[in-house]
Amino acid sequence: MSLIVNPYALFFLLRDQIRVFEGLAPEDEILLGGKLIRQLFRKGDILFREGSRPAFLYGVLKGKIKVFQTGIDGREQIVHLIRAGDIMGHRAICGDDNFSGTAEVMDDADIIQLPRGLFVQLLRRHPELGLRVARLLADELKDAELKITQMAHSSVRLRLAQTLLDLVASYGLKKDQLTINVLMSRENLASLAGTTRESVTRLLHEFGDMSLIVLSGRQIQIINMDALRRFVRNGGLVS
């Protein structure tokens, strides 16, 4: 659902709430005014599909989104989790490529869409913006390399524990300071940890028996954060 908003107000939302666009110049308001689109998406909506050509850069004002690739067996492999303040589509646009994954809304999302050509214009006008995007791409590459290493050398138990810590780092905790602030299906957890749904279910109950977490449906409470971090530091061994 598109929102009717003062077109110039969208410029300030983009500048103030999407991290990579901090510091846009006043004259950019004239360039972007009337050309930005703000849209609400519901859980389950698809923003773009793997293999399609990017028409927009997406700036997330609110919501949680997963980007996944589909294997030849039809199974999803989550490659990115997106939160408020993040952008999507920059890799495909900067690389003049198609989308490498499909983006699905996990929690109702409020998104600003910036036409591809305008994003390229901004990159040419602002070297500092280009540097911020380059740093973002470098960080994403580093994270991908780390995940490959973890998949190759870490046990499933350790990967799932690290996945829980990564979710806390990305989405934080609810007001109780225990519950991870995102609902994740067992299938999504399995995709993130590189394992099966059955293994995730078994290991979550095992973590519960170790007094690390408490389960309530898809909600996960981490009741001993220090112990969970030690568990990961010790390579999946209980200290």
C-alpha cells in the first residue's frame, strides 16, 4: 500500500532514518523531491525476486525482511536479515546485475523506494556516499566469508548458538531484556544455521535443558546471555 506523503518530507526520512544516506546535501532535496515512493508491505509480501532486475533501491524505515536464495532442491537458504535503517538492492545496482536473492517481509514493513537511476546519480555526486556504500559492501563480504568458515568448521550446535547471538545483535531484545525481538520459524532458524528443522528443534530443547534459553512458541528467551556467549567462545563446550 502506497502512502500519500509530502514528497519533500520523504527526503528527510531517507536522510535521517536510513544510515547510509546521512549527510545528504540540501540541494539533493530538489533532485529527489517527488521521485521517492513510500510503501507499506505486509508479512509474506515479496519485495523482489531472485534473478529479477532492480528498478529501485530500498530503504527500510520499519520492519524485518529476509533475503534468501532457492537451491536446486527447492529449499530456502537465508543469506541476509534486514532491519530498520538498512538498504537493499545496492549490490545488484552497483554491480549492474540481477538480484541474487528473493526478499520476503517477515514483519510488517515501511519502506522508501529510490529509483535506480537516482541512486546512481547520488553516488556520482557524493564521493562520501560512495565510500559508505563501499564499506557496507566490504562488511557484507566479510560476514559472508565468516559464515562460510563457520559452516565448514563449526558444529551444528555451535552454529545455532551463534545464530541466536546474531539475532540479538541484529534485532535486540524486547522490554523484558530476555526475549529476542524477532519471531523466527524453526525453518528460518535452520536456514540461518545451515541445518535441518529437526536438528533445530532438538538443539533448542537441549539449550533449554542447559538453562540457556526458554521457548514459548516461536519466541525465544535467552535467560543466561553470559553462559550462551561462553558456550560459543568455548567452541560449543559447556564450561
